[in-house]
Amino acid sequence: MPSPNERCPRCFRRLIVSRFDTTFRLPDRTERLCFGIPGGLCEACSQLYIEPELLELLDLGEARCVFAIESDLVLQEEAWSSAE
């Protein structure tokens, strides 16, 4: 998982490090949904960075991420911790 201080390789802005619900398009044009994937998102470039080893483990090495949104679980955890 990228570190909170890691920067985007394209624009060098800081990444949003969190867990993301994602849709990956496979080479055969089918899609696979993945939930709670750890990664870093660049708001400026709209690029999601995920550890290559994790992509291989999930058999997504040839896939392309076509949609990513911060996981509801992360947002719920943040809401709970701010309410305490």
C-alpha cells in the first residue's frame, strides 16, 4: 500500500491513501468488482496506484481499472471516530 507521503509519478502531488472499491476491465472485456483495495489516488490525474504484487495476487495483472471510489467502510470508520 502506498505511504501517505507518497507522490503521484505524473504530477508529483500527494496521493490520497485509503481503501477503494474498484471495477477492473479484463482483456476479454468482462469486468470484475473488487472491494476495499488498498491504494493511492491522485485527485489531479485521476490515477489509482495499487501494489503490483496485489494485482498479481488478485489475477488482475492484465486488467485496467475503469472506476474507483473510496470505500464506504473507510468513510463509515471516519464518521464513527469523529463522532466519539
